[in-house]
Amino acid sequence: MTNLQSNTLYDQDFHQWIEQTIVCLKSGDLQALDRINLIEEMDALGKREKRELENRLITLFEHALKRQYVPLEDCYRGWDVTIRRTQKDILKILRDSPSLKPYLQNIFLDCYQEALENMQLEYDVSFPESYPFPTEFDQLLTQSLSHSE
């Protein structure tokens, strides 16, 4: 990092940089904007949304796998609660950013694979290698993912 970069408001006080950026945007003072850092922050914000969606989907699959294939009845209620909460969290993300729905369709099998690998490390249980959950996302995010007893 050069001395010039370390002397910018962005590097010295991020919160104040945000406030100043908002003032510039609201007033239309585009010349005063720190465009380079604003672009980087906007890009990072979009990436964080995608990572959040991925992490929630992995959590959903991990708990659904545990609920269906790990015979620990004392844990079922906790896993069911986590499944339902995670479904709601994913729905909120998609409500706020509906343009992420196609991204969800592109990553769900990779997320399942990661969840599967995590569960295979954690439990000595046979989990299905092929994806066992609904492929219709409305069902995946609203229906119970536990076995019908």
C-alpha cells in the first residue's frame, strides 16, 4: 500500500467514508465521489450476498441430511428448527434480491456436494451421493425435509 492510499478517508475511517459517499450521492456531487473504492465496495457487497446464499444452502442441506440419515432422535427437533429457520433465511435473501434465483439454480448441486462432504467427515453414516431433495426451489424452501414417520 502506498502512502497516498493510506492517507485516503476510505483507509483512515471507513464509516466516515460511507457517510461522505452517501452525502455525495444524495447531493449529486459525483465529482467528489471516491469512485474506485465505491466500485470495489459495491462489487464486494454483491459477492457477500452470493456467499451468504451459498452458506445458507449448505447449512440447509447439512441439517436435512442429518435429519434424514443420522439416527439420533434426540437431535431431530434441533435439526428441524435449523432447517426451517434456514429455509426462511434463504427466502428472505431471495425476496430482497430476486435476481439471485438463477444463481441459486446454478449452485445448489455444488452446495449439496459440499454439505455431503462435510457430513461424511462428521458422521459414519451412508448418505446419498445423488441429490435427494426437491429440485423445485419453492418446495425445497417451504416443505419439511425430514422423513415422514
